[in-house]
Amino acid sequence: MKTHPIRFYYRGAIREVSGVPVTRTVLQHLRDDLRCTGTKEGCAEGDCGACTVVVGELDAQGELALKAVNACIRFLPTLDGCALFTIEDLRARDGAMHPVQQALVDCHGSQCGFCTPGFAMSMWALYENYPAGAGLPTRDEVATALSGNLCRCTGYRPIVDAAQQMLDADRHARVALDREPVVQALRQMRRPPDETFVYTSTDVRGGTFGENRFWAPTSLEPFAQLRTEHPNALVLAGSTDIGLWATKQLRDLGDLLYVGRVAELASIERDAVTLTIGAGVTLEDAFAALVVDYPELAELGKRFASLPVRNAGTLGGNVANGSPIGDSMPALIALDAQIVLCRGRETRVMPLDAFYLGYQKTALDEGEFVAAVRIPRPATTLRFRTYKVSKRYDQDISAVCAAFAIDLVDGTIARARIAYGGMAATPKRATMAEAALAGGPWDEPAAQRAMQALAHDYQPLSDLRASSRYRSTVARNLLWRFWLETRDDAPLALAQIDAFAFDAAQVKEAP
């Protein structure tokens, strides 16, 4: 295949890059190659947000879509055909500050200043995506937009104030991005549908120099062919996990096969029976689709990593990696999801809970890849909940993640499915607890029996996040919470279980 330079739009021009390693990160390119040092490196693992940039792509309607992402774990070849915006883009030609920057100054939202460029770019993405005439963003909307940015100085309140003030028309005139030249550049860079973007570089491999390749097909057939021809190539999606292998573990990743341009893998389809989410659909879009059918997943979707991570990572990648603490799998397993696997032109489908064979071991055969996840549409008899327990509300790895689904028919549990993450070497069903529930009424004794049965389903490990005893206790308590929320008699209302809910009428002003 013909090799190409990496092309992307930055600072008003289309740039071409060659000769850098396939795992060169966007952050490294900005700071070391372009000397654009406004973007900072804090953690190099997508946690702190100091490196936040905004990437622009054309959506299905041909409009410019802007998303905040972490530059520290995004590989430069994935920018091919995209637009890149950094803190240097915010200043006007006459040197005037953007309303985002001015609001941060006015609200004293910056102290040491190291994290400020990342905050400003997350705020700018919100600024550009917020509908005109919609008023000011709520504090909840701001918190979601800034969920990937950490600050050790300000206590966040002045930053949140700035994110609301930046769109206050009485304080700042709206300064919108001129999108037309960006759209024209993206159209100019768009590759033909039958062309696979191929980038090669000479890197150190096993102590010697060797050629690494990066393939980005635009359709499923060449992707499947490349996967069959190069079964040892690493399948890359959002690099929210794989990126750390390069930045923290300094591993040689070899050849990379990128799913981010395959149109068929980015589709979401619904029929009367099934919701099908392609492996290349971002976590943000995947959870939005899931919440339409299962609103009970709204909180998990919001707490699943940060917005920049959800903008980059994919549901297929999260499922394929099979981490025992991956938050999507317990819910999908409880909902009886299936995983679609492809090799060449052959397709096979299996229950998701059968896909995980052991720690970091799955049922994928050589040359096979995850194509989609299929989730049954909700039944009227279903009672479903999912819970995430972690030390922080936002952007934290779960100590325990649990999901519960029961089909209640005429007062009898026709089927129960319970799954936990963080309790075993893989995301795992609680088969003994399920057996304790099936065929009986959904009442307090049944819940108590299932809670006791969990001791036979799991013997969790102790680690830095939680002890074995803590995990076992939390697992039982979450099942009890599920009972309290879904029982027929006086189920708990949201305000009774939401730590962030309060009755404004009961709040009294201090004297």
C-alpha cells in the first residue's frame, strides 16, 4: 500500500507530518516539534486534563463537530483528516483575550496557572457547542464539561463561575469560531472511500530499528482483510488504555490498525428487538443511545471516566479489553448483551458473559475483532439498576460496579441476571445469587437470600482501591439497595438515594 504523510488542520493551515513514530502523541508533537507549549503535560495518562485540546471532524451531516480530548494519550496519526485546536487558537489576532480567557481572569479562576490551558480548552468546547440563545449553562452542565480537568489551587468554584460567565452576553460579546474555512479544509483532506490511510515510521523495535505501520481503513472490508493479514497488529480505537502502554510503560506497540475511520463500525442501529452499537462508537455516543432505552444508565454514563475520555474511547474498545474494572460490562452482561465478532467475511455472535475467559483473556481468535455489541430492547417486565462505587464521583476507577436485572411476571421472578466488576479477574455474573432469586417472589427474604449467596459467587482481592471485606460488604449492600429501589411497596424515590439531591425548600439562609 502507498504510504502517506499525516495531514491535519492547525492554526489556519493544513499541515503535513512525516518521520515521527506512529506512537508520537499529539502533546509531544505540539510541545517538542511545533514548540507550542501552552498545552501542558501533567499525568501523561489522560487523568488530569492539563493537556486538553479540541479536535474537529465532519459529522454525518457534513457539519463541524468539536470535542475536547486528551492530547497526552492520543497518537498523532489518528489526527489525519482532522482539525486541531489548542490554547494558542483562543487569542484574537489583535491580541485580545477570548471570552473564555477573560472570564477566567475576571473570576480569579487561575492561580498557579499550570492547569489553566486545559480548563480553557474544555470551556471553549462547551462555549462553541452551547446553543445560541439557550441562556447560561447550568452548574451541572459545566461540571460535566470540566469533569476531566483537575486543579489543586482554586477549589473549582471560581472556574465554574467563569464557565458560566463566559457566555453571559451582558459581559462578553459572542466570539464564535469561523467554521467555514475549517470545514473546507476537512473536505479537502478527506480521502476517497476506497483509500486506506497508511503511515510508516522507523522506530526502535526490540532494541533495533524497524518499520512500524499505522493503517486507517475507511470501510469494513479492507479493515477485516488487514486484520486477517496482520493478526499481530494492535487494534487501536480511542487509545484511552493503549495510550498508557506507550506513555507510562514505554512499550513498543508495533503495527497499529485503527478503527476510528471505519464507517460501519461507527453506526448505531435500532429495530424492534435489538440496539446495535458499532465497536467504533465513542463512549459518549454509546451511552447516549443506551440511556434512550435504559434511563437507569444515565448516572453511570455520566460517571464513566471524564468527558474527554468518553469523547475518545469506544464501547467496543472497553468491552474488548475486558478489564475486570471496566464499568460498561456489568450493565451489558446484566442486560444479556451479545458481542459480534468478525474474521474476514465470517461473523459469529456470543453472549458477552461468555467472551471473558480469564484475566485479560478473551474468546477472540487470531485475526478476529469486535465489530459490535447487541443489547436487547427493554421489556415492560424488566427492573434494572446499575451502581458505581468509587472514591471520587467523577473520573475514578470503580472499587465495585454492579448491575441487576430481573424480569418480574405476575409477581414472580422469571429471570434474574446479576453482574459485578471489581469482584473477580473478569466482569462476572453472580450465578448463585441469581439462582436464589429465580422462580420466587421479589420480596425481602429473596433479597436476603441472594445477598448471602454472593459469598459463594465471589472471593474478591484486596488492593489499593479496596479490601476484600469492603468489596464483599458493598456488593451485598448494593443488592439490598436494588431491592429497596425496585420493591412493589414504597420503593425509594430518587431524592432518598441521590447524595446530590436536596429539597431547596428546606435550605435556610445563614443568619
